[in-house]
Amino acid sequence: MTRIAAHINDAAITLLNGERIAYREPGFALLDDRNLITGNEAFASARVHPRRVQHRFWTDLATTPLKVQRFDHLSTADLVSRQLEQMWQAGGGHATELVVAVPAYMDTRRLGLFLGIAGELKLPVVAMVDAAVAATRREYRNAVPVHIDMSLHTTTLTRLMQPGRAQLERVEVLQDCGLYALYDRWLNTLAEAFVQQSRFDPLHTAETEQMLLNNLPRWLSQAAQQDRVQLELRYGGIAHTAELESLALVGAAAPIYQPIASKLRALYRAEETPAIQVTDRIARLPGLPEMLKARVGGEVFVLEPGATARGALARVREISGQGSSISLRRHLPWDQSSAEVERDGAARVRVGVPTHLLFGSKAYAVAAAPLVLGSQTGDGERIIVLGTDMPGISRRHCSVRLQHGQCVLEDHSRYGTFLNGHRIDGSTVLQVGDSLRVGLPGFEFQMITTDEAYGT
């Protein structure tokens, strides 16, 4: 009996055979005049033949035909089938059991279709496990772990419970917040640097745009290690050079990074110590781990390449069966020593503490005594009375106060309180610049800081 493991993430579909990563290629499919190819070979033509390339077939897994020229006789299931077939040919060998770690965005329908495709290909799938659970192999003592990974088009944040094992508690999937959107932003930033410094526009032709994309991983690696990145593209016998500040790449990625940080903050309650567990893919994105630590606090723990598949392979012992009888596992035992997270050393962010809550043209001071937002006045409480004609507002909806050097928001309602567009889980820590919303469509509040004691 030979057991291997796969991790289904279209940023890099991974197959682990023992300790060896036998296959690690992105979810791209290219249809030329004769063949359907996937993975790195398709990615190498992503900008040269964009109309012949598909890259959403894993997230949009279905059996309905694609309404796209050249692909209209195929479904996304056909493309998934082809990549699974090529993955198995590359590294399946003589394996008799396959354990699969799957992303949270694959619902019951997609998982059933995936198992059907695997059955047609005679892949010996014997167990499926949630990817975040598979990746989490140790307890984070004194802290609450949230696992973060990114695919081509989504970012998944998974909050985990630790009742003597790693167990899924809550999942948030950010759509259109993945690597592909980052590629576009970074290519435009790099191209602008070449245009300004060498009068060479690499986006002018498909060939040079592809060269830009091919070099991107190397330049991102440089940006993660040094303040400036030296750029060079050779085309037409000429070497074109430019220089770019690493922070420019971080700035270009900010519209993608910021929703991730905001959603992560909403997953943590005010009294909790964060243990932010990120894949090696997240760790390679310049500035993102640093932003998460700065905005959320706690400690960041980086996993090794292939950690999700390794965790699934090492810990799935009892086998469910084969085919449609397989169920998704949402908890696994730990098999590595625990990590001690110091509460004092991993304190929540204490910089950018708001002094006032701004509502309309008035600024209300934040103090140790709670400032309540709701639809009715309270006895002896400071309260901002909101209109009763707005749906989704409780009498005592939420409150803001200073606690242990932090500005804490607590939700007392059944409708929810939203921080930067994300519903909080009971309580959270506020920062300068945050936006709060209560009700539908809602009242908006801004968290600010000022040295002047104005307002109420």
C-alpha cells in the first residue's frame, strides 16, 4: 500500500509523494489547435495567447459548457479532469491511496463533482480534509490560530478551535482577492518603471508582457529581502533596465492586502491573542505578513512549502472509503509539538488608538466608560441615539470604550456590527481610520484621533 497526498489550490496544485513534491503547478489551461495542456506550460502562454487560456476552472467547477470561444465544447470539469490527469501522470506512480486537502470554497456540489472526476480517472481517493485543518499540525497555546492561504482568485481565512486537536470553527473566503489580481497590479507597476527609466514599454507586445510575468517571482523574492529591486529584460538584442523601490510593489498590492487585514481583524475578539498561520505562498508576498502583524498584532507563523499536503498525509490515518461515500474531515489530531505564544509579547496593536468617534460633524470622546450606539437612551450611560426608522438597529446595539490601552468595540445586537465592511465576532480592537456601520443600509462612524477635546 502506497499513500500520497494532494493539495487542491489553483495557485499551485500540489502532489506529495512521500517527502518529495512530485507536482506543483498552477491551475491554468491552454487549448491550442490540437491539445489541451495545463499547469506551467499553459501559464507560460497566459499573456501571449490570453484567449486560449482559462484560469478560473477550479473555482468555477461545473459541468455546463463554457461560453467562451475555442472552449465552448468543454466545461470547467473537463479542464479540471485534464489537470488531474496530468498531475497523476507526473507523480502518481503506483500509489494505491490518495488523500486530498481541499479549499473551503469547494462546497458539497463541487466536492461531489470532484470525486466523480477522480473516479472516472481511477484516482484512488480515500479521504478528503479541509486544507486549513490539514496544514495546522500543532497547538498554539494562549492564542487563537487563523490560517491564511491565497489561490488565484480568492483568499481564505480559517479560524480554528483547539479542543485537543485542530478543528475548523469559521471560514471567510474573499472573492477576487487572489494572486491573479496581484499579477495585474504588479505588472503595471513594473512596466511603468521601465517606461519612465528606459523608455521601454514591456506591455506593448504580448511576448514582452509574458517575459515580465515570468520574471515576477524572482523580483518579488528580491523585494522581500532588500529595499530596491534591479529590473532587467532582454528583448530584440537589447538589455532594458530599471530600478524599483520594494515599497512600490507593496503599495500596488494595497487594495488586495487591505481587505485581508480587515477581515482578519474582524475574526479576532478584543481579548484574544492572534496566532496568524500563513502558507509559504503568503509569506512570499512582499509586505503582506508585515502588514498583518502591524494591523492585527500577535505572532505570524510561516509554514514550509507543501505543508498542507504533508499535514494531510501524516495525520489522516483512518480511511473513509472510496468514491461518493467519502466525507470531508474538519478536524485532525496534532502531530507536532505545541507553540507557546506569550500573551504580553503578542499583545494586540496599541498604535493608532482612536481618541474620538466621528458621527456626522460631531466627534465623541472615547473613554473608559462605554459610549453606546443604539436606538434608545439608557440610564446613566453615554449614548448616541440613532433613528428608530433605520432597520437592523438594537436598542443597545454596540459600545466603544478604552480598555487596557486599547479602543474596544463590543457588539450587543442580534443584527451585527460591521468593521470596515466585515461583521465582527462579539468584539474587536479599533484603530484610527476604521469605519463602523450599524443597521441597514446603516449609519456610518469613523474612528479618529485628535488632541483637541471638541464634540461631546
